Amino acid sequence: MIKNYKKRMPKIQAIKFEDTAKNIEEINNFLSNSGIEEIKVDYSDKNKPVLKFKIDKNTIRVPKGDYIAKNKDYIFSCSNENFNKNYEEVK
């Protein structure tokens, strides 16, 4: 029998990288106690800043306008387009 399925999304917490001092402070607080080794912003392309951080020997890259998301198991980056397609705010 053919059945229809929909993608289940776990509940997550997320913050959008906006490249302001306040936003970077919020990101630091958001990622605190998560095993992050270092957080920095790469300005090698001045028009496209990229937030970078290391976790478990992997470097996560988050371009300005994209999201940093976490659930109970892991931390990941998500493009603005995919984030808006797959998640909606829970109030």
C-alpha cells in the first residue's frame, strides 16, 4: 500500500547571524556550554562576512543572514532559505 509521509522536524533553538556587536554577543551566549572552541567572524570578503566556530574538530561556517541552530543532539548551520522553508517559530 502506498502511503503519504511528511518530514518531521525536531524542535530547535536558532539565531540568525546579522554581524552586529549585539548579535555576536547573543550568539556567544547561545553557544556557551556547547563545546565550542572558538568563535570568530571572517571578513576576507568584506561584503560577505562569515561566522566560523569549531566544534568536535569541525569548522562550522555561517554566512551573514543564515542561521545557527541546535537541538538536544547537535549544532548546525542552515541557510536562510532552507530555514524559512522548514521551520516556523513556536510561541
